[in-house]
Amino acid sequence: MNTGVPDFLDEDDAIIVEACADLAGRSGCTAWEMGYVDKDESVPGSEDKWYCHIQYAGTRIGVSDMDGPVSAAMALSVKLLRGATCRCGKLVTLLGRNDQARCLWRIVERRWTPSCDVEPIHMPEGSRGDLRRLGEAMDQRQREQGGKR
Ligand SMILES: [Zn+2]
């Protein structure tokens, strides 16, 4: 997948954009796109507006009207992670710390990384971008974990 990280970004900013593209790729999307809409020259003080979109089978998730590529990447990452269920079965949190209900995610070495060490879910061949099958895989994992306790 072409991550399309803009080449004018400094190292720290590029990491945030790369981590977003990586996260999107791991979430099973089929396409990731970042770009901007030219400022409206007729409006004083107008700025270019950035967007970042990802495509799943039949669904598109994205953010737009952002001030730059870093805010677009961060906003999309938060959108993907907030309220999501981590592979360990806890809710993902981006703030604070781990507790019994939440698993803290942060960027480590250019990737969004959970603080648990549960193995990633491997999707069946040909099901990339299929959120329904991802949900089934998550449910399956939950049942297996529940069975062990
Ligand atoms: Zn976790």
C-alpha cells in the first residue's frame, strides 16, 4: 500500500502519518488516501484543507477539513481506535493507563501499539476489508478466551 506520506514533513510528524497508514493497513482496509483541497482564493485567510480516507468493502471512513496532514492522520487514528475493542478484548484507550477495562494504545517505533501482548487476529484469505468477517473473527477470539478461563 502506498502510504503517501508527504515528503515535507519533519521526522516526528512523518511518524504520526506513517503510524496512521500502518494502523489503517492492519485494520484490514483496502485503500488509504491522504490529500488536500486547495484553499479558496476568494476567501481571505483561507487555508488548504486536508483529508484522510480509508476504504473497506462497502464502507469508507475518513476525516476532512483538517489543518494539515498530521492533524488529519491523528484525527483518523483516533477515529479508528476510540471505542474499538483491542485484540485482548478490552476497550482501546489513548489516554491515561491500562486498567481492567481498557488497553492503552500509543505510537511505538512508528506504529500504533497496544500495551497488551495478545497475538494479532489473522484474517482468512480473501476477507481483507470485510468488517463483518473481522467482527466474526473477534467474536471467535472472545469465545476462545472465555473458554480458557
Ligand atoms: Zn490490548
